Amino acid sequence: MVKNNFLKRINKYILMYLGLAIVFFFILIAIFAPFIATHNPTDINLANVLAEPSKTHFFGTDELGRDVFSRVIYGTRISIFVGFVAVGISVIIGLFFGLVSGYFGGLVDTLIMRFVDIMLCFPAFFLILAVITFLEPSVTNVMVVIGLTSWMGVTRLVRAETLSIKTRDFVTAAKLQNISNVKILVKHILPNVITPVFVAATLGVAGAILTESALSFLGLGVQPPTPSWGNILTAGKDNITFAWWLSVFPGLAIFITVLGYNLLGEGLRDLLDPKISKK
């Protein structure tokens, strides 16, 4: 009986485990990129331009003779780093506004949520494009802009959870003991809202990776010669008819990474939501 329940649980969350394995795999690639890459990703070899995949160059070479395999490997670092930092910024902002809005309510809640509504009126990617256009394209600017334009969903999620939690007995008891609002928010409410935020952050990393790749593809993100999946795809666009590997390999890297984070996020949501996990 115990064995059957264990197998049933494994089968239920098998996609989550697959997503976790993919995420862990790409994190390891990012960490050990210098040991995995077979060439320097920025070395130019004009005598070996647009070479097809081979034993020497697993993913072929680009229009400047650079090894695509090594550039994809190092591009993993950029994508993971941008995803984590951008989501970290959005989570910090979203937690702050969500907690304050939900806990204090009234005019504070109205002002914050109307500002959130205004921000949500603008399509996220076009808002990012509008801001990044006025800044110098760089990894730092990409991370900051993505983080500053993607906190609204976290705010609404945290606010909804806070509205529910602040009416519970343990919060009421804390107020009767004259505990400060800051301590109540940090010690009593924050630990109870962090779980759904963690799930949202996992899904948010996938979105940040896609956004960074799109910006780099358009030339507004990571700038050459720094390798990025997006700027590798730009070279692929220009040589799509006779250098398929420039589009296929970075495209697969983006697809598999985003799929991994989505599977992990969906699985964690099902696992941590008591209503779903009991089904």
C-alpha cells in the first residue's frame, strides 16, 4: 500500500522532476562553462567561417568563425544570471507593495493597486522596449529593466494572500500585544505568503530568459562579442538558408530551458497548493 502511494505520487509529479532536472542541468552548465566549452567563445577564425557541425566544432561556427557550441555554453550563463537577478528584483518590489497594500488597505491599497493597473495597461515587452531604447544596451540594464517592469503580478498575488492572512487569529493576537506593524508583516505574514511567490518566481525566470533573448535578438540586450542565445539567433537569421545550426542550437537551448522552468513551476504549484495536491 505504501509502495503504491509512493509510485502514485512519483507519477503525479514526474513532469516537475523532469523540469527540476532540466533546470539543474543548465545551472551546472552555467557554473562549469569554462570546463565544458571546447573553444574560446570570442575567438575569431576567418578561415573557418560558417563551418558545419563536426567533431572539432560540435555546433558548427558562425559568420566570424567562432565556435557556436562554446558560445551557446557561455550564453547559458547570461540567461541564467539575467533570469535570476531580474526575477529577484521583481519579487522584492512585488513583496513590498503587496504586503503594504494588503495589510494597511484603505487609501494606501487604492493608490498602489491603481498604479499596478496603470502599469498593466502597457504590454510588458513593449514597455521594456520603450525603456531600454533610452539606455545603453548592457546585461545590467536588461536585468534592471526586466525586474522593474515585471513586479505587478507578484504584487497582486501577495496582496490577495495578505488580505486573507491578516484576518486570522494569530495576526489579531499579535496586534493585541502591541507588536509593531513591521514585525507583524515580517514575522507573521511574510512567511505565509512566500510559498506562492516562490512558484511565481520560478515561472518568472522562464519569462525573463525569453525577454532577454528577444532583446538580444533585436540588438537591445547583450552586445557582441559577449555570447548570448539571442545574439547567436541574430546571426542565424542572417544566414538561415545555408547555416541552419546558428538558429537550431540556441533555439533549442531557449526552448528546453524555458520548458524546464515552466514544468518546475507548474509542478511546485500543484505540490504546494493543498486543494490541488489532495486530488
